[in-house]
Amino acid sequence: MKKINKRRVGGRYEDRAAAFLEQKGLQVVERNFRSRTGEIDLVAKDGTYLVFVEVKYRHTSESGRAASAVNRRKQSVISRTAKVYLLSRGYGENTDCRFDVVAFDGENLHWIKNAFDCF
């Protein structure tokens, strides 16, 4: 049985999500931002908004839909990491922000704008 490289598969779906968002008019400004608090898959600009994007992929629905993996705990990690991003990149505390999820269930893409509120 061939072992699956999850990082490579994840990167492929992050590439697809970035291309999709750019087709929709967003500008991806950073990928895979990492800090001690966690990681943000994509950071994009959408008009005046800075958008923090979590990309999730599920090959099958056996373990649930991809978007359901962005639970409260994951949302909290993303929110804390977004605060670090804002500080480290010199954004003010009044920066308009949004948290989106791009979920792939098999090959079906679902874009959930403003998927959750944090801060």
C-alpha cells in the first residue's frame, strides 16, 4: 500500500484554493504563515478586508465533511495566530478582518465566507 504524503496533498489543495480565490478577485499575500500559536494556510486581501483562510480537504465523508474540521478549538488557534500575524506585519488593531474556509469534499470545493467570528 502506497503511503500518502499529507503535506504534499495539503499543499496541492492550498494551491487550488489560492487559484480559486484569485479567480474570485482576492489577492493572496501570504501562504503558510507560522508562529508559535499555529498556522494560517492563506492570507488574502479582499477589498478593504484582510482574509485569513483555512483550507481543509477530505477524500471521503467517512470522517465528516471537510468544513466540520474547523471546530471551535481550530477557530481559536486561527484567531490567535491571526493576531500574531497582524502585529508582526504592522497592521493596526482596527484592520478589517474576515475568517474564511475553503473546504474540499473530494473534488467539490466549498467557499465559506466569514465562516466564523473571532477576536
